[in-house]
Amino acid sequence: MKIRSLALLLLTVIFVFGCSSKDKSEKPKIAVVVSTLNNPWFVMLAESAAKNAEKLGYEAKIFDSQNNPAVESDNFENLISSGYDAILLNPTDSDGSISNVLKAKTAGIPVFCMDREINADDAATSQILSDNYSGCVSIGIEFVKELKEKGNYVEILGLVGDNNTWARSGGFHSVVDKFPNLKMVAQQSGNFDRNKAMEVLETIMQANPDIDAVFCGNDAMAMGAFQALQSAGKAYKVKIFGFDGAGDVIEKIREKKIVATGMQFPLIMAETAAKYADEYFKGRRDFPQRVPVEVELVNAANIKDY
Amino acid sequence: MKKRYAYILGLLIVLTLGYNSVYFKKLSVVKAATKENFDFKAYADSIYYKGILKSKKITLGDLTSLMQSNPETTFEKYGNRLGIGNSAYFMIQSTGKIIDITDGLYTIADEKNGIVYIDTKYIFGNAIRDASGLVKLTDFKTNAQFNKVSESLNDIIRNDVIPKEISKVKLGDSISFSGAIKLSKKQNLREKITVIPSQIKLQ
């Protein structure tokens, strides 16, 4: 009886540790957890992060959180139990994602945030983020000059739970609000989504037909705003401002249909996150908690450089 | 007997599932994330009056000649860039004569550097904070708080300091000035240089 019990115990121990331990010769695995794969900008960020990880010799897999912190939480559960060694994360929510990052930290897995910030400075190993605020200060100054300090405008925000939304809006308003003849007639969320932004602006224009400008929290929404204005026959009358540096908006700036955008550098953020994971595996531990990545203003004056 | 083992096993499964499906966070951690009782105005006052005004600045003439001879070392030694990017902020000082004033933009014939612009209208963003090199990103919990330092600093300069100083100067006056400039590594130094002022004084 005792021998049978001992054998059973031994088998259990082998089973448990056999499942969780890793063959030392196996390549470390890097998980790329992205907020959504429904937006080409994030697809580019995720694919670039995975490619950079593979280039450095690691196995990489992309997990889609579908803009939902609960799905992100499931992704974290899966990748922690699957034995991933590092996570390159584009969070879904600046507060809601903290517990997921802490779960990974408790499991001894470093997390490197890309593009979106979480509201904690002791959870992620490092956060590589666009300097959204400074980028939108530049857009705000351009906005004031283009409108000659006067007019009615609409702001279409991104996801309300995302810090980038408020950093962009904050940078923009830190300038524009100092000019009392610029009046914001409506501020509404377009969820960073082109179709949603189009619908939002169409509805806003029913109550406020005389607007002079639209500031959008990203370029997808700027394209949605352009579509709405084009349908209403106002595409050339209303000045549109975006943020991201997406290819279609750069073309629209060249055609003078959109005034300006802030050029972000997702490839640099993805490359830096993968490089940091590599350095972590090689023993580095002193990472800066936040690494801002410069955003460049793109307008008619410098469009030839892009 | 067998039933008892089945109950114990069932209880263990329920406890394991229950434990893994609920996560607790300390209230102090949640509160700390949202707490914002920091006095940004007082902090910015001390950075401006005790730090920026008293700090040693490179002259614009020295900076441009160093940039031409050794840009990498000059960026490293005198430039301040937080994170990754092609440009950096520099805190400079210089002198010159006011040759035009249009909508808050002062055109200065700088004795050594040709034409330089001082923008007294658009004092926004992180230029002054970053050029000073006196505020660290790690001193603040979030980027939002870090950016509030810039807003408070800009408010002091834009609302209190510069209006008083420019009320004493007029077209044709010779002035000394200091402030922040942004230079890119790929920038042609003969292009327009715009200073976000931290101080303007009649000479």
C-alpha cells in the first residue's frame, strides 16, 4: 500500500513539474499581446514586435485582446501557463491592464509596454510610449495658427479608458484653450475607429452645421471625419487634424485635404521593446520605467520629408 | 470512505478554481495611482526661480559652432532628450537687436548668429522643462503628472515673466535673452532658429 502511495506521489510530482518546467535548450518564448488586430496601426505594431523578437532568435506569438481587458486577462492566463518568458504588451486599458501586468510580474515574467501607458510605475519592466502630449501640443499650435485663433471646432476622442486619448487631448487643449475665440462645440469618443468617427461627426453636424475644424485623436478617425465631411459637401471648408502618421492621411496632407498629423514611430517602439526583452534575458535589470518616443508634426510645410 | 475522498477532491478543485479566478489589489495601490495632491505651481516656481534663472547656459554662438564641428558630442553634452528621437532641447543665452515684432514673434538680429526669432506667444509644451534638464521623468508616477510640470512652468513664463519683461522693450532695443531651442541632428543650422524664452532683458 505504502509503495503504491509513494509511486502515486512520485508520478504526481513528475507530472506537475514536468508540465511547468522548461527544457533548458529550448529558445525563450516571447508573447506579443496587442489591444486589437482590427486596426492596421496595431497590426503593424504587433507584427513588427514579433518579427524583431524572431530576428533576435526567439519564438514569438501574437495574442489579440480585442480591445477587451477580460480577453487580455485570458491571454495572460494562457501565456503564463504556457511558459512564455517575456511579454511585449500593447495594453487595452491604462487601469484595467495593471492587474494583468502584475500577474505576469508575480510569475516572474517581464512585461514591456508598447505605445500605451498603464497607470502604475512598479508593474511593467519598462514602458516605451509615444510622446503623445508633446505631439499634440505641436498640433494645437498648428491648429490655432490655421484657424487664425477663431472658430468652432469638434474634438473626436479615442477610447476613453486609454491614457493616450487623454495625453493627446491634454496636449491639444493645453494650447487651444488659451485662445478664447476658439470654441469647442462638441467632444465625443470615436473609439479610435474610422466608421464610428464618421457616424459621430455626422450626428454632431446635425446640431452644429457650422464648424470650422475637427481634431481627431488618431488618423483612422481623421479619415472617418473626412468621409463624413465629404458626404456633407464640406471637405474643403472644414480643417481636419489627425494623429498617427498613417499612410492615407500623409497622402491627404499632400493633397491638402487634411491639415496636419503627428507622426508616431511604431516600428521604433516595437524594436525597442524586443531589444529590451533580449537584454533582460541576458541579465540587464535597470530599465527606465518610461521611455518617450518623439512624435513629429507633419504638415504642408514639411510633407516632402515624409 | 470513497465518497469522502470524492468530496475532498471536489472541494480542492472548487478552492483552486476560486483562488485563481479572483485577484485582490491593495486599496493603497489603487488610491496612490489616482491621488493628485502635488502642488505643481509651487514646484514649477522653484524650478524656474531657483533653477532655470540661476543655471549656467551655453551661448548660442558657442552652441552653433560646436554643432558644426562635433554634433554628436554637442548633443550629448548640452542637449536634453527624454527617450528616443532625432532632436534635443538646449538651454541657451544670447544678445541682439529687435528688428521686428509681429504677433508676439520678435525678430532679433543676433550679433553672432544672424537672425533669430523669440516666440513670446506660443510658450507651450515641454521645451523649457526638458531644456532645463532639471526635472526627471522618474520623479513622477505618470506622464500626465510629468506634463503638468511643463504646463505650470509655461504658465509662469507666459503669464507672469514675459509680459513684464516685454513691456520694457521696443523695436530697435538691444536685448539679452535666454531660453530653450529644439535642434534636430539632421537640421541645417542656417534654418530658422526659434527660442522659447525663459527671460528677456533690456541691455
